[in-house]
Amino acid sequence: IARLFHLKGHEYVIDAARLVAEACPQVRFLFVGDGILRRPLEDRIAAAGLSDRFQFTGLVPPSRIPELIGAMDVLVHASLREGLARALPQALIAGRPAVSYDVDGAREVVLPGETGFLLPPKSIEPMANALIELAGDESLRRGLGQGGRDRFTEQFRHEHMTRELRKLYETVLAERAGE
């Protein structure tokens, strides 16, 4: 779930998909979003012989994101730079495990062994191995998905985040008043 743009890492997902396709013929990939790299990504997928494994949704309204996450077994986040991608907590709250590169805010929500797999940026084989493991183990998918749901449903509720932000502002203002 991302713009099809530089630094979003779609090319790494495609490269990992080559390995996944050999081990797990049932696995399919869904790219949610659109952007200037759509055509080059489609060409890369075709060159890899994976056109039947990938589907592009194009641009979708935010209201459709929960439905699309619900259709996924796993969320892959391969961005090389991102504060905290909204898709990660959305997937975890929906009970979907995440496979993500260890960048910026991802490490705050993708907890190895608890909510998903956290991988070195730009790594292909570790991503493929994580996806193969998840594809072959429904109880692992369910367990990691439930771990994400249990841990983050309350933390990322709008009311909770508003409360926490308000506390932070009050603390900063109180410190400044004391200067």
C-alpha cells in the first residue's frame, strides 16, 4: 500500500517474488496505489515471468484500504524511508502480520516473533524466506496477526493517540513555562 514511486521498494518485492513463486505457487501479490513507476514495475514483473502473480489496484480511496487489507494474508512494507507508514498499524490492527524493512518507524510496530518480520533494508532473500514461511504456516500467520491486533488496537485508536498527543503538548508547554 504505497505510491508507486522511488524509495518505496516495490522492486525488492518483485525480486523476492521470484523466489517465493518457486516455493509457493499459490502466492499472489497485490500492489495498492499508483504512481510514475507503475509501467516500469509492470515491465519488471513481466520480464520476471510473474505477470500472473501480481495485481495492481491503481489509486483507491482511503475508505477501501481496510477492505483490501482484509483480502491480504500478509502486508509487505519495503519502503526505504518512511516515518511510520499508516499501512503497518492498519494491517496489524486488522490481524495481518507484517514483513517490513527495518527503517524509521517500522521497528516501533513490527516486532519480530510477535507481529511480523523485520528485515535489513534492500534484502531480497530474507524477505522471500519470511514470505515462504508465512505462506506455509497458517498458525504462524494467525499468531502474528493476533499479536498485532492485541498489541496495537488500543495504541492506535484515534482517541488514544489524541490523548497521548495532548499529554505530550501539556508536558512541553509546562517545561517551557518553567524556563
